[in-house]
Amino acid sequence: MAETIQAPPIPEPGLPEYNARRIGFTAGVVAAGVMLIAIAILRALSGVLSLPEIVAEGLLVNMPGALFSAVLDALQHSAKPLFYVTVGVGMLIVGGLLGRWYANDPSGRQAIKIVVGVWLVFGLGVYTVLGAGIFGQHLQAGPIWHGLSLLIVLGVYGLALYHAYNALVRRAVPALPDFNRRLFLRDLAAALVVTAGAGALWRMISGGESASITAAPAPASAVPIAAGSPNPAPFDLKGMVPEVTPSDDFYTVSKNFIDPNVAVGGWKLKIEGLVDRPMELNYEQLTALPASDGYYTLMCISNEIGGDLWGNAYWRGVKLKYLLEQAGVHTDAVKAMFSAADDYKDSVKLDRALHPDALLAWEMNGEPLKREHGAPARLLIPGIYGMKNVKWLTGITIVDTDFKGFWQNQGWDDAAPYQTEARIDAPRGRESFAPGAISVGGIAFAGDRGISAVEVSTDSGVTWQPAAVKPGLSANTWQLWRADISVDKSVKQIQVRATDGLGRPQVRQLNAPFPAGATGYHTITIAVA
């Protein structure tokens, strides 16, 4: 019989190792992008800090303050978006590297190992190093939510990695069976349901949907000066800011990529620690307390000389001293620590918290606080920079330790008293004038110390001319000033300086905002034809 010759076995289709890893990296980047979408959905529905925000804030608080200040000075308002974009790009790269590792053993079991391993590394290690605690135990939502949400988004990454790798491999090797679209769509739907359901359920458990705030009826005289109305003569120069800043024009600064949108129905303020009667108030109970009104100016500690990160408004709320006395505060305590809905924390010495004008405000310029200004309630503590005037307040804890807050751990000044500052608003600078008389005006501020004098110089500080200074709308506001001066062709610059109510002159030396607020004289350039 003729010998039967068997054909050699057909080798299974495969990929060279370098191709597999390249496809793994690409699949990992795609999966990380899908995970970021899931994170965005979960963030929008739950209202709780997300993985990128926790990482970004942890890196931010551990960044040297001088470096942060330099970056902020260089990039201004672009600094925060660029920082979060950088974190997002970093997550895509890490996702790609994990996908490259996955390519060594591309299977469902390997995807699960990656998900669980990264979950443990982040929950037990990275979160702890970044200051959030094990699985976010130091964050307001607690370890249950942060542990669960981290597992959900990493699970989405694992599913996306598994399907993306399979799809890319089959595209590269046509001989392989077709991609299972039905399985992909089933897993996609399941991931979407779990992600959206978890976010919605948490929002419901933690306080329900956001509700609008209705202001209590206020007397007709509640805002004696309408925000944005023209300044009184002679302080009505063109270019000068209005004495009362409209709410929409009031500066906003925040550490967040997305500011919290606090659900009023579930909002509560807890007062605890070294008090005889711990308290918990909802919004209706807070606004039913004896109300006080007043004008307060706020300035950000990162404001440059001549900058616009300050504003003046009319606020309504309850005196913080009254609130703490109702709780039976221990007057031998060291500090009042404040917690916010965005997991921001800061503190002030107890005597500063008991300042007779310190206010827990719920209205601004006759209207309920807006989200960007700290709704439902925020602090206004006279004499100290805006970072201490916590927005979205949720807790006050009286402690016997020298607690340091978010920015203080980065090196910013803890006491943070306002520097004395004056700004020229009119003229704006780089304007041309004929020789003769011109009018100069602006604002000056020194916190609750007030302003006793403002002076203007046209010869680089050799001589100074006094300006007229309008009394402030309260002891805690900026003050308008005006000077009528004569200029000739020798005048190239105009400088301004102020003296506070204690007789202390403004610091002349030019210093950056970090760590205790900017100092120096505001100077503008003009041309005299």
C-alpha cells in the first residue's frame, strides 16, 4: 500500500511580541479614555470628588508653595485647567503601560488581576500618600464610597481593555474569528448601568437632588447701595470699579476643577469638638437664626499688586460668634477648624473666629449665594485673606491643636492677615495726556485695620501728594480714593501707596504673593505729549 503522507499542522495565527505590546499599549490608552468618561459620569451624578481630582489635589498640596506660586504667576487662570489636563494625560499613559503588561497574557483573568491590583495599590498606597487616607477615609464621602467608586471605574477600565485588545488584535490578524460585538455591547451596557446607578444612588442617599434656594424676604433697605451702581462724586472717575461689586463680577478662586453643587435639601452644618452642645443645622434652621448684614471686602492671597482678585459686596448671615456661643465653645481651645463640601479644610485662631464681625453668610448683594461663591453658606472673617474664608461650609470643629489647612501644608502663611494695598484704576496705564491737570483714582484696603491715608507720586517716590479717601462702607471694606495731580513731559509713571488705620505704611518692597500676600507699590506708565 502506498504510504499516506500527512500534511503538517497549520500554526495558529499569532502576533510578534513587539506587535502585541504595541497593540496592548494602544488598547490600554483607549481603555483609560473610556474610564475617564465613566469617571465624568460618576462625578456628575454623585457630586463627589473623582479619582483625577484626588490625585491632582494630592499632588498640588505636596507641591512646594514657591513652585506653585511661580506656575500660577506664569499661567494665571490657565494653570488649573492645564494641571488637570496633565493629570488626565498621565492617566492615559499609565493605562497604556498597564495595557502593554496585559499583552503578555491577554485574558479575562489577567484583566481582573490588573483591576484588583491597581485598586489595592491606589486605595491602600497612593490615596494614603496623597493625604486622602486609606480608600479616601479622610475625605468627606468616606472610604465606602471612594473604595466602591474606584473599583467601579477600574472595572470599566478592565472591561474596556479586554474588548479593545481583542478588537485590535482581530483587526491586525484577519484570520482570527470575528470580534464578538454582542458580548461587547452587553458589557458596555452593564458598565453604564452600574456607573450611572451608583452615582445616582449615592446622590440620593447623601442628600437628594440639588434644589434652588429662595431668599427670605428682606427689607427694602437691605442693600443701601445697589451693586454696580455709579460711585458718588468725586470718586466717579471713568475706569474706577464700583464701590459694591456685582455678584457676577466678583472674583472666584478655587482649588477645584469642578466646584461642588451642594444639594440644599441634604446640606447640614455640624459644629463639634471642644463644645458643650454639639449642633447640626440644616439650611432652614440656619437661616432662621438672628441675621446680620454688612459690607465685606475679600481678596485672594494670590492677588498680584494691581491685580483684580478682590471685590466688595453686601452679605447677610449669622454672626459666627453667636453660633459658637450657642454651641458652648470652650474658650481655652486653640483653633476653629472648617470643613467644606469639596473636602477643603482650613483653620483660624479661636479669637479670630470669635471676631464680632465674623459672619457665616447665606446671601450676597441681596440674593442667595451662588454656587461659585460658596452656596449654601460660606465664611467671612475680617482681616484675613480669602483662602481662610471657607466656601461650601459643612463643618466647624473646635480643636486644641494647631491644625494646618490645605494651603498651609503647601507653605502659605497660616495667620494670613491682609497686606495693605492700593491700586490705581483710573487712568488704566499706557494712556497719553497733554501737560496739565489729570485725575487719578482707585481703591485701597487693609482688612479690618482700615485706611488712614493714600498718596500718589509722579517722581518715583521722591515726593508724595495726598489723595482724598472716602470712608469705607464698613470697617471691613476697601475705600475709594482720588487725587488731582499735575503732569508734564518729565512724568513717565504714577505710583500709589497707602497707610493703614494703625499708622503703618504699605510695604514698598516688591514681593510675590507667596507665602504671605504680595507687597509693593502699584505703578502705571503714562505718556505726556
